[in-house]
Amino acid sequence: MITSIRPEETAARTAHLLSAGLPKSDARASQRLVQLDVLRGLAILLVLLAHQVYIPKEPGIFRDFTICLHQFGLSGVDLFFVLSGFLIGGLLLREVKITGRLDVRRFLIRRGFKIWPAYYVFLCVAFVQLIRHKQLSINSASSYVPFLFNLQNYIGPFDLNIHTWSLAVEEHFYLALPILLWCLLKLRQKKLVKLSLPISILAIMVFCNVCRLFNGAHRSFLITDYTATHLRMDALFWGVLISYAYQHKQDLIQRISRHKVLLITVGCSLVSFKFFQERDAWFAFTLGYTALYFGYGLILLAFLELESNSWLMKLVQSGPAKALAFMGLYSYSIYLWHLEFAAPFVIAKILPVLPEGLKWPLGMTIYVILATISGVIGARIIEIPVLAIREKLFPSMV
């Protein structure tokens, strides 16, 4: 258990989650992950900065600043990947550690309850909107099929619901990780599970890097070079490796996490190149992805073990961090809906009436607020009620 949460903080956190409507098991799980909510909030904020409502090259005196933010904001997905790998890996590894077995079917059902209802409602709403605005016709509706089966990161059209490619990568990961663990467990050698999982993850990371380098050596940048699962899933498995170490190598994690300033400094240095390079630069779409997830992984390690009176814990408990944690709590719904409601509304209704010099700062502020509100509404209408049903039908086993 993460040592940074004091009893009164835990109680307050639980009360907040339950008042938000989250099932008790989700609330208990999140008690130990307050810092990760902050990181999730940072990830979704970066994504919102990447998907700007104002063309980055046009906001006058803010031009260079917005271009850098746009480029760096793209790394928010990499942070999401590392966090997802850590959290999902933790769920599965904890089940194996406690029960000695893995119920893949139950895991996939529970993930389905978490992801699919909100996702498919979003697809339906987005489809109606595309038809309404004549970006898609009934006759061309077959182009929407890849989205139904989470293949949109390989099969176009890539200009529809562009942000959902990362959800497809995560869905493929939700299949790949439990199947990998199940295969290892089927060997009926528990020691082999402990020894083989890190080796398997390292092999996946090498494979993804080789594929990216091959692409970089043989062709210029393509859209699928940043959306394809086999080119991006190593970030998720890096999170799993950190989760494995967190559960099975506690002494090692505690020794590493003591060097928080070093971890954060090196981590920020590794990800900082995104301020200056577009995603179609050779380094960005090859070794750059490796640098991003390594860097965010180091930052995650710094956040795992916090002392109650440390400077980092005080930062986590600050007002801005609490705002990020709130966004992190609803990050999935914010991610789903921000381009469907918040961005179009700000572009059509808000930007035209703002003073020219303030269009970017005010427009982006309103956009972030509206995106958060749309995510909270979406979560309370769809995600949270479905999760309550899930807990009644398929409660957590650990």
C-alpha cells in the first residue's frame, strides 16, 4: 500500500469518491492512488492542450508558446499509457499474487463494463453529429465499422474521431496482458511467472523499438506510425513492469523512490524534447516514444512513495494539484467527449466574441473548463451507473 495517505486523507478521499457515485470497490482502490489521480489529471490536461481550439500558429504574441504546448501536449497520451499499464498490471498481478490464478474472463467483463458503454454511446452521438454536419453519409457509414471493433488505429478514415486511436491501443493491451499472464500461469510454475514476466515485457519493448526503427529507416512518417498498437504498446508494458517491481520488489522501489529530485529531473529531461519536435520528426516517432515512456515512468516512480511531510506531498495536496486530481478522476469521460462538445462550442460561440489578443488564453481556459464539465456529466450519466451495476454482477475478487 502506498504509504503517503494519512487516515484522515483516506477517509476524505473515500467520501469524495462515494459522493461522486463511484462503486465502493473503485473508491477503495483509488484511496491508495491519490497521486496517480494527479498524474492522470496532468495527462488529460496535456491532451487538451494538444487538441487546441485555436490554430497554434495564429494566436499572435502567444504563437511560439502555443506551438510548444501543442507539441508537448501530444505526450499526454504516453503518460496515460504508462499509468494504464501500471494500474491494469497492478490489478492482474495482485489477483495472481493473492489467489494464485487469473480469471481472464472476469477481467475482460469488468473492463468491458468500464470502457464499452461510454465508448459506444460516444460513437453513436459522434455518428449522428457527423451525419448531421455532412462529414459522413449513410452510404459511407461502413467507414465507421473499424471504430466498432477498435481497429481505427490501423484502418482509416483517420480524420474521424481522431483521438480514439489510443483507446484502440489500450483495448488491444487489455487482451494482450491477461493472455500473456494466463499463458505463463498455464505452465504451472509460479517461479517462472515471476521470472518470465519481466523478460517478456523487455522482449515486447525491444520488438516495438525495432519496428519503429525499421519504419524510420524505410519510409517517412505515416499516421499509423503513431497509432499502431505494435508501435506503441511498449509504453503500457513499461507501466506493467513498474507495477511488477512495485508489488514484488518493494525494497528496490523504496530505494529508487528516495531519489525523487533525480527521478523527476531525469524524467522531465527525457520528455522535454517534445517541446521542440513535431511528431513526424524522425527521432520523435522512433526513439522518442521510448524516451517519453521512460521519462514518465521515472516521474511515476517518484510519486509512488511519498512521506506525509515531504515537499512532493505538499505539492500533491496543493490547490492546483487537487484540481488536476479532480480532472484525473473523470479523465476517461473527459477524453471521450472533449472534441465532441467543448471544442466545437468554444470555436463556434466563444472565440468569435473574444478580444483578438485574448482569444487563445481565454478560449483555452473556457475550453478546459467545459471539457471537464462535459466529462463529469458523461461519467455521472453513463460511466458511474454502469460501474455500480458491474459491482453488483461482477464484484472485484481482490
